[in-house]
Amino acid sequence: RLTGRPAENVALVEAYAKEQGLWHDPSTEIRFSEYLELDLSTVVPSIAGPKRPQDRVALTESKSQFRKDLANYVHAVDDDALDEALDETFPASDVPAMTAPLVASAASPGRGRPSRAVPVSMTDGREFELDHGAVTIASITSCTNTSNPSVMLAAALLARNAVEKGLSSKPWVKTSVAPGSKVVTDYYDRSGLTPYLEKLGFFLVGYGCATCIGNSGPLEDEISSAISAHDLTVAAVLSGNRNFEGRINPDVKMNYLASPPLVVAYALAGTLDFDFEHDPLGLDAEGNGIFLRDIWPSPVEVQSVIDSSIDQEMFTSSYGSIFEGDERWRALPTPAGATFAWDPESTYVRKPPYFEGITAVPEPVGDIAEARVLVMLGDSVTTDHISPAGSFKSDTPAGRYLLEHGVQRKDFNSYGSRRGNHEVMIRGTFANIRLRNRLLDGVEGGFTRDFTQTGGPQTYIYDAARNYAIAGTPLVVLAGREYGSGSSRDWAAKGTALLGVKAVIAESYERIHRSNLIGMGVLPLQFRQGENAAVLGLTGTETFSVEGITALNAGSIPDTVRVTAVPEEDGEPVSFDAVVRIDTPGEADYYRHGGILHYVLRQLSAH
């Protein structure tokens, strides 16, 4: 009722819940089939990171865990070796820009986290030092809980208390608020809390997917340049639900998920190298430390503000006109006709190639012959490693494409905004800046080896795929466990198919991505238990053939197919059976038709 649902909808939900036995009646003793015990003292404030949403870290352990995780990004050296190296290299008056002095760590006596304090001068007069672990993005972003009044108002009340204590966000932190509902700004305004958030830099940037999907926008030039020049490992803290590698911002390597009030707290702290229990956020007028506990709002106060600031009218007024749009939206020209008028000059929306050459009846399924490996990947490769997300630079294939079509660098926008242009999205598939392709040593990003060229030189994945297409060479992907985990991203499968990949051979799959691959006509194969590329001695430089999938033409799904990998140079071929991960007759139909799009179109045309 509070959110303005019509009375008939409320009555329907209540009647349905009662009929299904789901309605809570306090007078009824509930019988459960299983009982679980939970020690409530173990439920503690937590964050998750630095690169997966399932990596929970208790807030009290966040500083020590950050220092452990930082070792995966920056390698520390011991004090004596460092001092000796500096004495030999730099005069006493020089300050080396790329040194790595150590900060003491209680967890590791005599050693600590790498520190690289880099001075930064901004054009507006701000001056500060950036170091590893600096929080460069703090965003209350439109995912998961940003329509939840309790945490949204807790964040605003924390901001109020911080401002009243004289605290401010650190000058290197890019702050933003992107609520999941316009009602949020209504109750912020009614409660009088908006000015306090803005005082800390948390201004409204819009409604909808923001930082969590890589739409934070660039960091300020001076900050970005310092990070790049000195190879700083900086962090983002956001109230989203995804923090996979390379997703949030190209300058930021470590990304943490937190509740909205903790996002504000980290903006005040300015670093992940911070213990909220023992480290003060600042000093009061008397020189006493101000701790997070001193400004954290009580649940009673949060509920009081909710009760006084939110009513049904807010929801009915906001959502009553949600589909109308503002005057700019209503002023857009609306073409008439039953089919979409494709603009051949558009760099945002182009006619996709999915139905080019489609026939009324699908061609028989064929085996895969003499395919090359486009990428060879390890475990836990997510759809964020595969699918285009976030921003991209001028020297990437997607950037070059836009420049060639007259788009200036400042107008690139993001992959997400150009998802209607397959030319951009193909070029961004497997282009994640943290992708590690095992065909290359020590290289991160969207690169591979191009075996259409002598020696298989390194090149962009898109450029190699284009050369393979010209040569008529099909492609495969080799991967480890949990391939395609993370968000269910349709472009992870679309881009894979459009690059010319005919099969993926992995140790295991995330179930939705496996299904999506079939939906785009890509064959998901799985190594048998106990086998993988390393066990079989595969290097990814071989030529692969897959035999036996033609059994689909007879209406059956083969349990396995035979895969043969022929070494590029002298050596014995490697043959193994791979499990066919077409799990249902419906998926078999999709694959026989070349994908779900072809299947649906043929079904429609038949009627």
C-alpha cells in the first residue's frame, strides 16, 4: 500500500498468499521441515572484494585483508633491500617517483604493504598524495538496495553527522548517487538531508545503471595520469552487486561492494588501508579523534526519518508518469511504420547480422574441422571478461572504429550505451583489460596470437578473428572451471558467436551462459572429470577438430564427441572425448537451427 499499488492488486496478492499458505498468521504455529541455527553475533558489517561479489570481508578485518590482497597486485620488498637499492640509485636530495617504501604491518612484523605516495596537483588548487589502496570512486549506485529506504536514509544521516562534525570526503574520491527510484530523491529532499550528501560530493547523477556497470565516467585527468604513470593500485567502493575485474573503471584494479552508508564512510576515509574501529576519520575542535561509531546513525533514528519522510503519494506521483518522459524525450521524432527504420550512418544502432543468409529450413549440423584457438583461459572467467562493458580507449579496435566513423574521443560513451551497434560490441568482446589469455605470457587485455601470420604474432583478439574469418578458419575457446560466471550478459554469447567461435571447451560452465552459447549457435563442450587443457598437454597452438556432433541431425543428443588436437609443429596429435553440454531436447532444437533467433523466426514464418 505504501508504494502506491492499486487496491485490487493488494487484495489479489493477499488472497493468493493466503490460498497458497504463504500468509503469515502469528496465531499459527509453523512446522518446518528443517531447522538451522545461526549465531547472531557472527552477523557483522561486511564488504566484498577486491574482484568478486562472493568474497566477503568482515569490516573489522578489511584493513588486514586489503593488505594481503594488495600483494596480488603489488609486490613488496624488505626494508633493508629497499634502502640499499635506493642508496645506490638516488642521491639523498632526490625523491624517486617509482619507489616502494613499506608501511609497517602488525600482521607481518618487519614487512608491510607496498606504499607509493605520489604527489598530485590539480588545476583547481587541490594538492594531495595518492597511494596504493586510495579510494578513487565511492558510488551509491543503482543496484540491489538503492530503493531500500533504511540503507539510503542511513547513508544520508551518516553524511549529515559527518558534516556536522566537520568531516569531508577526501579530494581524490569521485562521489556520486544514482538511486534506483525517483522516490529516493523525494524523501531525501523532504527529510532535509540532500544538502549534507552534496556537501560530501554525493550529488545526484541520474537513475539507472551507473558505476556498477562501468558508467562512472573517467577519473579526473591528473588523477588518471598519476595512476597510470606510477602503476598505482587504487580502489572503488560501490553499493552495487557486481565488482568483477575490469568492469568498474579502467584505472581501478580493486573494487569493493558495500552498503550505501559504508560507501559514504569510505569516501571520508579515502583509502582501503583503514581500520574503522581504531583509525579516526578526523579530529574535532578539541583534537579528539572522530570515529565511524561516533557518526553512525541508530536504527531508531533511521526508522523515525522513514516514518516522517515517506508516504504513498510519493510513489503514486513518481510512478504515475514514469513512462511519459521529460520534454526532451517527448520531443524526439517518432518514425511511423511496422518495421524499424535503420539509419546506416548511426554509430549507436545498426542492423544486426544475425539473419543474414538465413534459409527457410536449417542446414544439417556439421562437424568442426581444423579450428584454431582464439583464446585460452583459466578458471572463473566471468561474463565481464567476455562481454563488452565500461569505457574504452582510442587505440582499441572499438575506439578505432568510432574514430574512423567521425566520432570524437570525448563522445565514445561506453560499450553499454552502444550495445545496439554490433560492430562496436564485436570489437569489445574478450577485450576486458584484465583478461589473461594463456596463449600469451604476462599480458593482460584483449590480445591473442594470430596463427594466420607466420609465427603467430600478438594482436588484438578482434583483428585476429577477422583474419581467421577471411581465411575461412573456425575458432574455439579453451577454458577452465566456472566459465561464464557472474552476470547473465547476452553479449557474452552474441560477441563470441559473431567473432566466429564455433565451440567452447571448458571444465565447467555457469548454467545461464552455457544456455546462452547454445542460443547463439555455439557448441558448449566440457572436459571429462579429471581432464583439462593442462592435463591433456594442450598449449592452444594446435588445430582442433570435433567429430560426432552430426548425430544431432538424427534427432539424438550425443553424450560425447571426439576432439582431436593436432600440434602446429612435429608431435603426436592429442585425442580426447568431450562431454556435449546440450542438456535438453529444446536446446538441441536451438542448436540445430543455428541459435534461438533463427529457431524463433522459422517458427513464426511457418505460421
